Amino acid sequence: MITLYDCATAPSPRRARIFLAEKNVPHETVQVDLRSGEQLGEAFRRINPQCTVPALVTDEGPVLTDNASIAAYLEARFPEPPLLGRTPLDKAEIAGWQWRVEFEGLMAIAEAVRNSSPAMAGRALPGPVGYAQIPALAERGLARLHHFLAVLNDHLAHRDFIAAGQFSVADITAVVAVDFARIVKVKPGEAHPHLLRWREAMQRRGTMG
Amino acid sequence: MITLYDCATAPSPRRARIFLAEKNVPHETVQVDLRSGEQLGEAFRRINPQCTVPALVTDEGPVLTDNASIAAYLEARFPEPPLLGRTPLDKAEIAGWQWRVEFEGLMAIAEAVRNSSPAMAGRALPGPVGYAQIPALAERGLARLHHFLAVLNDHLAHRDFIAAGQFSVADITAVVAVDFARIVKVKPGEAHPHLLRWREAMQRRGTMG
């Protein structure tokens, strides 16, 4: 049996959650309460010493603690439907967009929020090292995020999916990024009709919860 | 026939070049002279409108212009030897480390150099939008880079390869990152014996040129 350690309100485990739902992989879900600091407690530390979610526990190996690992694992073990693409060209296009959405979208949001939120002071990067906030980086993150939404909207003008003409992990990552942007008060709007159409179609899949 | 548009002195196309060499994929190489601005000229713009290297031209589709796309394409089209892993768990470990080396290594170097070099003023991020340099981010990039080398050294204490007990794309990316660190005057040294041992073993493969 596969178990996903999840947190319903956090963007990173949401990527793994949608991936599992789209693959229709039988699994259990355990909620970890990040607000009360449950991830730092002894019980969860035994499951994932890095104290992060998502954490995917399988029956065959070490816990998987990042979305790159989780997607690679699930795609190989449960190939259908493919979410990383089937042909070499499809795989290429999906991998390329996945990287862009992570770098230009998710990372821009992380820069904006981690370098401005009082709650994140001294934790401007994830991981064990404490880094001070850089206010100019928060501003730049916000500018990048606005640019990213414009790029994505243009890209979707004549497309139903982010990459390779099919639903893929790039759509999952993009949905999570676009929705998570609200944490820095950015939402797609009238300037992004194609993005909004795509977002509504994604919602109708019923796996984005 | 496959053609790699390359630049012998740049880190990003080096990743694609090593990947092709390790797969032993027959291909042609065309050098693009980034110093003279050849990538901005009309001839190269027709090949890759984004004016970047690496650019991989294949016989079956659009030019591939980033390392994520290139690795995914080549692995699918030329499966042997696998550089992204064979089993689900190997694929997971390799994808996870590949992401870490990109985010904690390559990105740290990029932050350090792009936010400090006079030649990069106004181009603190790749791509078409001009972003101003953030001196504090250059400093943070340098701190992250030193931390990354320490982490990698510890990780390699009892290992011959970065991930999954086998040579993989994670080793390629890590070699390129460790070598490229010299652009900000950082080199592994006495504090990194395991990293140096691994680096020497990588050199003996004869594909790292």
C-alpha cells in the first residue's frame, strides 16, 4: 500500500495528491497539520526526517520527499495514463514546460512570499540553513509572477493543455502555481481569458481538490 | 541525424554534450560563438528563435532548447544505457538529486554571478525580461554554493555516484555545477576529499570534455 503524507492547504503536497488522483493509484492519505507544527514532532520525524510534506511511503523503498522523485516513481510504477508523456517528443515538451512552470512560476511565488512575510523571517529558503529575507527579491518575484501569468495566458490561447496536446504533470504544476499565487495577492483576471478557460477545464476533471 | 548547437566554454550546453557522449548517440556538433554574439545573428535565430544553447535539432520535431527537454527526449529515444534510471526507485532517486543539484547548485552559482558581474547588469535572470541585479542575492548565492559543496561532499563519503548507485544525469549536472563554480572563484579543496575523488573518477570516463 502507498501512503501520502499530505497537508490539504499546502501547495507542494497538492502536486503529489493530484498526480495520484489522475493516475487513480490506490493509496491512503494522512493529513499532517503544518500549522500546529506536527511535521516537527517525533512521530512524523520517524517517517520523514526532513520534516516536509509531501512524503510518499511505498512498500518497496525509502520515503520519497520531493515532487520530482514522486512523479518519476509513480510514472514508472503506474505507467497508465502517462503524465510525463509517451513519445520522445511528448516527453521532451512536457519536461521542458514542467521546468518552466517550476522555475518561472512556483519559484517566483516562493521568492515573493518567503522574502516578505513576517512569518518567514530568517527562512527565505526551504531547508535547514536559515537565510535572511531580501526585500528586493520579494519585489522581483512578484514582477516575475505577473510576467509568468502573461506568458501562460498567451501560450494557452490556442491550446487546451500546457504541453504536448495532452493532460500532463505540467498542467498539474501550473494549476498549483496559478492557485498558490493568491498567497501574494495575485490572481488571473480579465487580462488572462485563455488561462481562465484552461483553469476551468482543469477544475472539471474533479482531481484538483 | 541529430545536431547539437553547442558552445565549448558554456555550462548549459555542456550538460547536453556529456549526455550525448554517455549515450554514444551519433550526432553532429556546431559551435556557436557566444562571445561574438553569434547566437543573436540571423542564421542562428532561424535555428533557435530563443537565441540560446544548447539547441538540439532532431529529424522529427521542433528544436529542443533546454536540458530538461533534451534529457527526456534522448532517454526515450536512446534508452541504453539509461541515464534517468531503470527501476521506479532508481528513477525517483535520480530525479530527486537532479532537482537538488539544479536548485541548490546551478541556481546558486547563477544567482552569485548574475547579480554581481558588471557584464550581467540588467540581466540578472535569463530570458527576455531585463531584471536589475540584487547584490544581496549574489552574496546569498555564494553562501548557498558553499553549503552545497559541503552537502555533496558528505553525500559522496560512501558513494561512487550521486544517485541510485549508478552513473546518471545527476552526476552530469553535478560535474557541470562543480566545475562552473570557478566563475565565482569557488573550487572544491581540502575540505572536500570525497567530492574530489568522485570528480576524478568522473574525469576518467572520458566524456566530460
